[in-house]
Amino acid sequence: MGNTRLAPARLNRALVLRLLRRHRRLSRVEIARRSGLSEASVSRIVVELAERHLISEEGPARSTGGRPAVRLELDDTHFRSIGVDMHDWETRLAAGTLRGRLMEASHFRTPAEPYKVLEVIAERVADLRRRMKDCRMEGIGVSVRGLVNSRDGVVERGSDPAWTKIPVREFLEERLKLPVFVENNVRAAAFAEYHYGNPDVLDAHCLLLVKVDEGIGVSMVVEGELYYGQHMAAGEFGQMVIADVGSSARHDRPGCLEKLASDTATCERYRQLDGARRCPATGDVTAGVRRICHMALAGGRAAVRAHPETA
């Protein structure tokens, strides 16, 4: 994630790994054809990646005459990476393989104070590393709501005023001695959908993803690359005011899109209509909206009335 420029050799290695991640098994000839690299370049890259235990030989492909081609695949045994997904109510952690196979997952209630959140993340990641000591941890990816400078790993402005200028990458790298990549949650979701989601979008020229949970955001992948826009703020329109309610507050302005159409807004609307003291699923607004939908399908009056304004 991010938009930093990489050296050509590193880009070519990343391209080969990306092709194997997408297509699972490919021969050297197939990699050359799909990547546009020469067969000699592919062979050099394959040797290097195999020596680093990033790829392995799976066996010969079906022969159409002549010597059968050996198929290559990502090595699923030696390396692990960790993903962290921060939400207002809950933070989730997961360890996975190079192929994206989930090995272990956990979650905890998100503390209110940003550095306390990061401390707990560091503790949980350290615990995961101890339990997976036979595998090499390659790095940590962190997704978080708000305006994120993914180049520097800083949350410039989060969903809460406390999350302002928080150096997430610096904090976690100092404690864990691992590479840390920080990304806006909507951009991370779009990138994952493009590479791991519906096979029909794998070779799409452009993918547009709209994410609605406790906030609202949009992200776009163009030719396989995330689109950031100026100041890395592309798609950040949840705070756009669409109703005049006479407030200029910086966060969660009453007339902004997130206050009217997010999962949080739907839960709050249901709570007011039903006279309930809280959302149907305490804290987790996405689960709350799911329950409101089920109640609406069952004919619940407050649940039925909560949705039209959101839509």
C-alpha cells in the first residue's frame, strides 16, 4: 500500500509475486507472458524468490508436447503477515500466509485513547509472534478510519478528534521491530477486494468501492494501483455537509453525510423511533444494522421506519 516509487528490480519481484497470488500456479513461461518480462528475467527472479522461500515448485503442468513446464506457487509454509483493522468499537487482528490463508484471529474492545490502542496492538502482535515462532513475520498492515498519510504511516485526522497526527507506523515499528504499513480502511478494503475478492474484477481497469459502516468512504483502484488524489484525501467525503443545520464543528457535523446515512446514523434513528436506550448490538453498529434489517423483514415498525431516510 502507498504510492512510493520502488526500484525496477523490486517492482519486477512484486509483479511476479502478485501474479502468483492471483493465479495460484503458473509456469515461468506463463509468468513471462502475463508480466511482459523476458523469460530470462523471470528465471532470475524465480531463483531469487525460491532462495528466500517465497515461492516453491508445485509440479509439472499438463504437457502439450515436449518437456512439461514446472508450475510455481507461493510458499505457504515459511512466512506470515499480520493485519490489524481498527474500528471505533472493536479492533481485529489476524495472521495469514502469503496466499492470504487465515491462520489465527482475535479482537479486543477499542480503548478511547489512541496510544492505548497502539499499546494493546503491540502486545497482541508480540503474543502472536511468540505463538508462531517457527514462522518468519514479514510485516504488519494496519487499516484505520480517517485521513491517513500512508507514505509516512500517520493518521492525520481520524474519526475522533483524539486521532490527530498520530504516528502509527513509528510507534509500532519502534516496539515490534517489524515493517508496518498504515492505510485508510476504505482504501485497504478496495485493495483487498481487487486482489482477493470476486475473480471477475481481477483484471478490471477500474474498481470503485463504497464502504458504509460507522462512516462512509469511497476508494478507487486504477490499473491495479490505489488512487490517492491530492493530499491522499480521495474519497473522503463522509464529512461533506448535505443538510443545513447551522454547525461548523470539525468532526461529525450534524448535517454531514455520515450523520445522515452511515450505519451509526441508522442505529441512532432506530433507537429514537423505538425508544430504546441503545443500538440493538451494543457498540458494533454494523451488527446493529444487520439486526435492524432482520427486524424490518419481520415487520418491526421502528426498524422499517429507520431505513428510508438512510437510503
